[in-house]
Amino acid sequence: MSHTSGNRAPERNFGPRAFTLVELLVVIAIIGILVALLLPAVQAARESARRTKCVNNLKQIGLAVHTYAQALGTFPSGFVIDAAAQGNDSRVESWGWHVFIMPFIELQPLYDKLDPGNRTLMNLLANSSADHALLQQFLAIYACPSDIKQATLDRDSRHFYGRGNTARIEVGKTNYVGSLGFFDRPWRSGWPFQNNGVLFGNSAIPVAGVFDGTSNTFLAGERDMRCYAASWPGVRNPPGPCNWGIYHNLGRVSFKLNSPYDPEYHKTRGTWGSPTNGFCDCCVEGFSSRHPGGANFVMCDGSVHFVNDNIDYDEGSNNDTGTSLSDPAGIGLFQRLGIRDDELPIEGFP
């Protein structure tokens, strides 16, 4: 016998239960927390990759400089100027060390087009737009990927106007500046001042001339766009002040690494120089980077080291606008690393 129930309600299938608003907000909050936890790790990994690339750039630069020295007997000049040959005009644009090492850093085709052995930078700047384009190229080997990527220097920060650049074009940017030494003194008695670093105006320092040892002496280091970076073609108006002269491709160790005294610092306090007087005594003349905690430097032996912002820094009683060290024992480790011939001990580095 079969039995049926006439009063049993039919079963209803409502499907899967949906999230409530509270549950959805909880899930979103959890995802937000996970993203917040992972983002710093992702950013750190990216910066590590960029820093590695920057180190490799400097290693290639160091190798190129050494190959140059083996071929020609000295390190390249920081920049070359012959004022007498140019009508006793010292305010001309002049080729710099980045150009001189191009044949040794796989930039021979560009070097051949620039032809610095036969053409002056001033004349090239005065020529056609085709020559201008050569001077505005983005060269990855001369750029730190951690910095703002742009091919040329901002004309409002570090312009390159001069005797030849009447068109006022912007020139190619680099993040690597040569170490000229301690003194903030570009010119003396009609010629570039012979500083105590390795790269300066008309310098020709042999490897044996680095008395403190090539592993203990800076060859070049970084400068980022916060401090107006640098230009790879060379310099303009070498006797000129501040960010407009030799600091177009050189830096000094008498200004603290990654100093907070940058252009914006001076602007907000009303102590920024006028366009007539130049922008002086801030990080546009020194070394800086966007790497957290310090900057990369290549030494005269070609090795690359990360130098911490907190490295011992002390000018002693020395005058950085002088011509010699009156208190060599009073200088800090950072200064000693930037001087080729103080013959003082290097402790705590690298």
C-alpha cells in the first residue's frame, strides 16, 4: 500500500546564499591589508633590481675608464678647455669625460658622429638640429633607473646656454658625476683649478698618481634630479658659479652626501640664488641618489660600493674655497675617499 501526505509543503530551492554587506566589507578589508603588507615588498624588490642595474652601469663606466687609462696613460680629463685656442674665451662649452670614454663603453658610433677630436662642443651646439639631436640622446648606461627617466636636463634647473648654444637647447642627462676632489674652486689664474680628486678641468692623472690607492679613492658617484643631476656632453662656462659651470659633470666631497640642502630647501626659505648669481652651496654641487640610505660610487680600481648617508663627514678647519688643506687630519672619511693624495688612513670602508 502506498501512502501519500496531502498536507506536506513542497521543498523550495533558494540557491547559494549571497554575501551580506558586512561579510563583503570584511573581505575587502582583508584584501586591503594583504595589499598593504605586500606592496612594500614589491617596491623593495623593484628598487633592488634598479639599484643592481645602477651598480652595473658604474662597473661598466669604471671598466671603460681603466681601458682608457691603459690606452692613453692617464684617467680622462674631467673636461677639456683651451681658452687661448678659442680666442681667450673661457666661457665656452667644453667636452667632458663621459664623451672621452665612449669608445670604451660601446658608444663608438655616437663618438664618431660627435667627433670630439676635430669638433668643439661649442661649434656642435652652434650647428644644425641634426647635431643638436646627437647631444640630446638618452644613454641608458649613463642613467640610474631609480631616478626620474628623462633624456635631457631641465633648462629651468641646470641650463646649458653658452657661446655656442644660442638656440638654448637642453642637453643629454646623466646621473653619474666625476669626483673632482675637495675644493669648490673651478678656476684660477686663467685656467681650470688643479683640484685634489681624479677628474677636473684639463686633468691627466695617471693611475700611479692616485697615491691613496685606487681602491680607496672615488672615481665617480651618483647625483639625482632632486639635485639637478648632470650632463653627459660636458660643461659650459667652466669659470662660472655653482650649478652652471663645472658641476655640470663633476661633484665635490666638501658637500654632504644626500644633503637635505637642495634647491627646494632654499626656495622655501627665500635663500635661493638669483639667475644672475647662480645657485650655490647646495647638493647641485655634490652627490646624491634616490636609493634609500645612500648612493653608489665607483672607485678608481673599478669596484663599486654603496656609501651610506651616515658616513663620517667632517671638513675640519679647512676652507673649501682655498687652494690647499690646512687641516688634513681633520677631514672625515667621506672627504678622504674623494681626495687622491692626502695619504691619510682609510678606516671603516668599505
